[in-house]
Amino acid sequence: MEGQKLRLPARSALALATAALALSLATVGLSCGDSEPPVAARAGEVVISQPYALNAPLADSLPVYLTVINQGDKTDALVGASSPAGGDVLLVLGGERSPVSPDVPLAVPAGEEVKLTPEGDHLLLLDALPRLSDGDVFSLELTFAIAGSMEVPVPVVTPRD
């Protein structure tokens, strides 16, 4: 056995690499000076970077964190979110939960970024079935009022002590 290499299927290796990258970026941040964060998805002038979901083994939902960057000259707003990996996607703003909708949008001012973080506002994927676990990547569709819709790959990571 010594000298043999462990080979993973390409899809598993990509999922593991994506999850590791998301976790490292989320926990230590970027330390590359003025470097832009990697882009996970784009629609129009809106860019999503650093998406990840934290797996909590006993929870029935997954919190989703990401950064929304509006590179345009008009305020845009997240007005919809869905995923084939679960039930409703809720927006948690100031501790209040509601479905992402035009009635409860997440505004992203022109030329600014909005960070959805473990310490603050975030998205919540309900009923993540089959249960998503560390290393899985699921698709999240985000819809913005101006930029339109985009598919965002979201890696699932498990908090480490």
C-alpha cells in the first residue's frame, strides 16, 4: 500500500476542493491585499462571492452565507431564492425570518457589497433533503430585481472545533 495514491472521482474531488476553499475564505478572510474575492456567480452587475452553508447535524435547515456585490450604478435587491436541495429559502434579517420576496427584499446599494454572515443577516435553506453533509455542493437560485436570476453553487461545510 505504501506509495499508492488515493484517487477520488473528479466530482468528489471538485466538491471537496470547493468546500475547502469556501471554508478557508469564510473563516480567515482574504489576506491578499487589494485582491477581489473569487466570483461564484454573476448576473448583470451583481456578483456573488464566497458562498457556503454550515452543516449542523441536528438541525433541519442550513444557514447560507455569501457576499453580494453590486457593481452597477443603481440599487438592486434580492427578491427571490430557491433550491432543488430543499424547501423554502428564508431571509433572516435582524433575527426575523421571512421568505425572500419582493415584499421583503434584501437591498444592495449601487457600488456596494452586502455580506450575509454567521454573526448577522443570512439565508436559511429549510428541509435540506436528502440531508446535505460536509463536502456536498448544492445549487441556489437567486433572483434580483434588476440583474435577474443566477445559479450559485454552494458548498456545505461542517464547523470544526
